[in-house]
Amino acid sequence: MKHKACFVTGTDTGVGKTIVSAALTRALVARGLRVAVMKPIASGSDPTPDGPRNSDALTLMAAANVTVPYEVVNPYCFLPPVSPHIAAREARVEIDLALLRSRFDSLASASDGVIVEGAGGWLAPISDTASMADLAAALSVPVLLVVGLRLGCLNHALLTRESIATRGTPFAGWIANAIDPNFDRATENLATLTARLGAPPLASVPFLDRGHRPPDLGAAAHELCP
């Protein structure tokens, strides 16, 4: 890979980070690479005999071709669908960035690349003082931004990009995801995002109804892995 890994963040929760992360993973696997995945922190999970399991983490694992135990992919898995810092506090758990870095390093050593999916948006809190941005910094990987195309996305995307730049985190690019089929002036918004973010999207994902075929992100994968 051009980069050993990338951290997939979004302009908000529910903007398609998992769809994009899984599609990128499948595209990289199709290129003959050994690809691992990681969902370091997840809130909103189902109880199982083996412990809580998060559907996003399971979706990523199904796309990857490096097989590891669930706990390596998703070290912190909380049942309630709330902000990670609240879920961790209620579970009396302190999220340890050093532990997450250790799990990431083990995945990186066993693969050609790792797709890491964050939770929520770029500055979603994971403790009383840290955020997803701090997690990306701890992993030392470039950030890929998923922009959910809906009213308000311009502000959210530009604020996120500004924060990424201010923190000095490498920026791998952005992907546009049409999450609102009735989004007015979508073409004009895409043009504004391209101008303000300084580059066109690596891919534009059309609106996908539930159950429809996932997007083909082979071109975006090629940009990440020339």
C-alpha cells in the first residue's frame, strides 16, 4: 500500500464509514493484498455468548482476508449506542491508547495494510480528555474522510478538514457518500467541496438502498495503493 494503513473518519455518525471501509478492504483484497481491519472502539453492540459484538466490526472482518480474534479487531466494544466516552464511563473502563496501538501494530505486522474505522466523527470523545483525533495520532496513520452528502455537509467537512490540518495529521483524501436521496443541489455541493478541500473525491458513492450491492471502490483503492 502507498500507506501501511489509513484511518477512516467521517463528517458525522451515520455517514457511511463502514460501507466505505468494507468496500476499500474488499478492493484491496482483490488486488492481491493481505488486508487487516480494525474497529478500535465501538458503541452499540449485541450481547452474544462470546461477549458483545458490534455489527460494523463484523462487517469489516467479513471483508478482510487476515483472520484474527474479534478482540484484536475491536478491543473496546460497548453495548449501549451512545458516545464512546459515556459508554466507557458507564462500563468503568478507561480506553488505553497504548493498548490500541499495540493491537494495531500486531495487525500491521501480519498484513500488507490495515483499514481502521473510527466511531462517530473526527472529534468524537473517547474519554474525558481524548477524542478520535487523538486515536488517529496515536496510530500514526493518514486519515481518509467520508463526507455524508446532506444539508450541512459543507460546514462539517470543512471543519473536519481544518482540524485534521491543524493537528498535523496526514490527509489521505476524501470520499463523497450520497446518504440523502433528496439532497438538493448535490452537484453544486460536490463542486464546492472539491474546491474547498483542494482535490476531487477519491470516489463518489451513489445512494444505496438497504440490501443493495455495496459500492465498487477499486479506483479509490488504486489511489491508496498505486
